[in-house]
Amino acid sequence: MKVRTTLRRLADAHIGATALVLIYHRVARLDRDPQLLAVRPENFEAQMRFLAEEYRPLALSDLLDGLSRKRVPDKGVVVTFDDGYADNLLAAAPILDRNGIPATVFVSSGYIESGREFWWDEIERIVLGSAPLPETIEIEASGARFATMLTVDAVAAIGSDAPEDRWDITQVPRNGREKLYAELCAFVRPLDASTREKVLSQLRALAGEPAAPAPARESHRPLTAVETAQLDSSALIAVGGHTMTHQVLAHRTSGEQRAEIANDRARLTALLGHDPLTFSYPYGSLDDYTDATVALVRDIGYAGACSNHPGVVKHHTDPYRLPRQLVRDWDVATFAAHLEGWFGGRR
């Protein structure tokens, strides 16, 4: 009877176990960060040190292995990065290594060696930067149309805000430039890659730039092919898929989705010398991918996939719909409080 009771307690503890998957994008110090993608290096270092001391850092592959056996390491925490910025290698990787933290970096391979920035960064550079803009902004591409009249404050060049005054997309725009940035991002986000490029080309022309993309700022560039392979060769870091061109998959046809996912995987396989194990849905909210998308990811050969909606991982969680908690540029006390809250008050 005592043995049976002990086994039942162990089973109950196992069923109640929870793990977390964290999502980061960048480890960098930026003048502007309207998408709130960057965590400053000193904050990231403190966060990783806290994870190593207080929780159970684990690789995404280990979490998936546990899920295949209906088991989850209690208080396990997985670190992931989306998009594939160069600072994932240059800034984040050394910190992960110092603290013994495994991580997975999901890379949109179409940006590798492109020499250009991600679309949201290019809009930030043009709209929130120093270039003057015309009073009338009219863009039309493949049936998609954007038109607005800029306020007087938005036409002239603007300067950079002090760190404490920086604006981001969670706030109400304070001027015409910020309003234009928010509206353009909302307009561009659902577009297919071809239409998106036409829109960006017209935006460049409106700002007096050549139609071709400007070279990426060193502070905003994606990984190169060599850097991607170097990142994956680390004992602690794995590279995963994130589509070729970072489109909203739910807005694409089945064939277009397959091409985005499969071609990205093939490109990464060629770069890494092996198939990537895991995938992350671009943007990743529940409206950004569908049941058909999940089926394609599984059919193409991935062992699991991460979303971008909040939640904890339990023994019954679908490995192709792993929830993730978004981490911001928090000091360690704020980070600790969020972790405790996500785990339901357990430390």
C-alpha cells in the first residue's frame, strides 16, 4: 500500500509539472526599438544567470523528447530566439555559454547573405530616422493601397529620443512619424513577400533613396551563412527554421506555405550539414498559422514547433503548438517576478 501511494504521488507530481519556453529576438543596445525586440546585454546576462541558479534550463530537443513520453521537466525553461539577427551569435551566444544555457535560434534563411534588414527595421530606419518625407504618402502594389497625409511635424527630419522617452508600438503615437510607422507596419505585415518588396521600394523612393534596399546597418543585420553554421556548431545552440521570408503563413495558400517552410528547411540543411529539428511560426499568434500549417510543418519533417502566444508546457501540450512567453528588456528582479507568475507562483 505504501509503495502504491508513493507511486501515485509521483504520478500526480509528474502530471502537474510545467515548463516554459521563452522567446527573445535580440541582445543589443539600440537607439530606437519600436518593436521592443532587444534586451540589453547586461540585462540578458543577469536573466541567464538567474535561470541557471533558480530553474532548470534545458534544450528544446530535450523538452520535445520528454513530451514524446508524456513527461515534462518541472520548472524547466527553454530559451529561444526568433528571426536570426547577427547579435544572437555576437552578443547572446557568449552569455549563454558562460551560464551553460542551451538555446534554439529560429532563422528566416531568405535574409541570410541578403545584405539587407528585416522589413520592420527598414521601415523604422526610414520613417523614424532622419530623412525628410513628402507631405503625401501614397503606395500601391498588387492591389494593396496605402495613403495618408503627414502632419507638419512628420515631414521634417526628427532626432533620436533620450532612452527614457523612447516610443514603442505598445504606446499611442506622439507625432506623425510614429503614427506613420505604426500604420505602415500594420499595412505591410500581412502582405506576401513580393508585394511587401514593392511597398518598401516605393517607400524608399518617397524618402529620396534608391529603389534597391540599402545595406543593412551593422547594428541590425541578419546572420550570414558562415555565422549561422558557427552558431549551430556550438555545443549549446541549435538553429531551427522560421520560413524563407517571414510571412504570415495563415494568409498564404497551402502551396505557398509549403514552399516557405520546405525551402527554408532545405536551405538550412545545406548550411548546417544536417536537418534542423524544430520550427517557429513567423509572428506566431493564434491567427498567424492554421491547422493546415501545423500539418505541413509535421509533414515536412520537423519534430516540433513554437508559437508566440503565452502559456506553460504540460505533459499533454501539442509539440507543434508550443506556447512561449515573451521576454522584454527587464532587470533581473522584474524577470524573476514574471517567471514566478508564469509558473503560478512556484519557485
